[in-house]
Amino acid sequence: MIRVLALLIVFTIPSAVIAAQLEFKMKGNLRQSIAIPSEKNSRSVIILEPHMDQLVAYVGKPFNEMMDNALGQDWRKGEEILFTCLDGYQSSIPVKKFQRFKAWIVWNRKDGKPFEITNKLQNNEKVSLHPTYLVWENQKEKELLEGGANDFPYQVASIDVISFKDRFPKLAPPAGSNQKVQEGFLHFRKYCMNCHAIDGEGGQKAPDLKLLNPMVRLTKSELRQWLLSPQTVRPQTLMPPIAPKLPSREKVADLVIEYLESVLAKK
Ligand code: HEC
């Protein structure tokens, strides 16, 4: 009976007020789970919201501080942090980036407006950010501004300190791959695997690229156009272009294609 009631409550209260849990893991093992919103010591931060190109003040806590509290200092010796989101999105971000730039986990807007964005990059889709959203103090950082919405995962429900090689062995380029393929792999990790898996490894927000097999269905120049401006190919698509403000984006597209050609040919 209590369970039925709990279910009823979950389905009848608007999502913005549901208390949620944020999980902290080490190599897949749950270490801590904290209730969100976490009011104690919460503060606000103003960022240039990359999905909307405007300044927004959010309420949350600095990422490094939350990690130290949840996992102790050990995570700082780790390799990558994997963010897993309710909509199937995943971001794997090197620990080093959290040492170079300041990130925050946020769970509300300061002005009390709904905790959501209108995603310009995805056909103006309105999306909830709940339960948590990873943001960066990007206003004065050229590198972060050029990266746009990259490494800003929303709907984050779990944070895991991982070794990329152990967690995603199938994404590695074939042994002995040339420099271009290796570089393309790094770009793929940054710009594609958030949404797409290859053979089951990676994000679950878009179709698996092993099944889509673009190298068979599209010519290289069609694929290039798709990656640089998908909406010119299919106006309603939810796939965003590669970081629109990145000066080297055309080169990134070519390198990603080199990587895909090589990794999708792997048996
Ligand atoms: C935010 C999520 C997201 C990201 C990031 C993303 N995609 Fe997609 N992609 C999609 C979705 C959704 C589709 C499904 C097709 C549609 O919406 O029209 C798709 C479709 C595709 C297709 C199929 C195209 C076709 O003609 O059928 C390819 C190939 C592809 N993506 C490759 C990539 C590559 C390579 C990257 C990185 C540069 C990337 N995607 C980044 C969401 C994403």
C-alpha cells in the first residue's frame, strides 16, 4: 500500500519538486548517494549558458568540493569522470579538466524559474535539467567558450570515477592505428559518444553507430555535412552540429570520420 501511494505521489507531483538522489561511484561501485537538492552550503554561480547563449545564475556547489566530500581525495588521482544522465546521455571528462577549470553541480536556477533550458542546438527542444546539471565557470575562459555545450551534461544522476580503457574497450581504435585515427578517437569521445554508442558502449540517447553503419550508407562528404550541420540535411533532427564556435570544427569532422571508418571496420 505504501509503495502504491509512493508511486502515485511520484507520478502526480510535477517533476521539478521531486527530491532525487545523486550517486557517487568509484569504478562502478556505489560509495555515496546524496539527496538533491542539497541545501547545506549551497551557493550560486553565474555562467554563460551555452544552450541558450545568455547569462544564467544557478544554485549548487563546486564540483571538486562535492567530490571530496563524497569520495575523499582519491578521485583526484583517477583518470576520467563519467556522468550518466536520465535521458541516456553520457559524458566522460578527464580529471585534469577539473583541475584546470572550475565546475559546479547545480540543481536550481537562482531566479526561481523552472530548472530547464531551451536547447538552440537541438531544434529548440525544451528540456528539464533535473536532477542535476554540470556547468563550468566559462565566462572568462576562451577554451570553454569555444567548446560550447560540450561537457555540460544535464539530468545527471550518477558520477563515476573510471578508467576509460577498462570501461569502453570496444571504442579503442584498432591496434597500430595511425595518428589521424587516434586523434579522431579523442574527438569522438568528446563530441559523439555522449549520445551514440558503438556496439553497445557509450551513450544511449541516439542510435548505436555500429547498427547505423554510416560508412556504408553515406559517402564521406555526406557524412561530413551531417556532422557539421545536420539540420541542413534533416531540419527536424535532434542531433546538434559539432561545436559551432570551434575554429577547427571542419578538421574535427574529418578526423572523426577517419576514426569511424577504422573502428566500424573492426570485427
Ligand atoms: C546530443 C546527441 C547527439 C550527439 C552529441 C551526436 N549525435 Fe549523431 N545523432 C543523434 C540523433 C538523435 C540521431 C538520429 C537521427 C535524427 O535525429 O535525425 C543521430 C544520427 C546520427 C547519424 C545517422 C545519420 C543518418 O543519415 O542516418 C550519424 C552517422 C551520427 N549521428 C553520427 C554522429 C557523430 C559522428 C557525432 C559526433 C561528431 C554525433 N553523431 C553526435 C544525436 C547525437
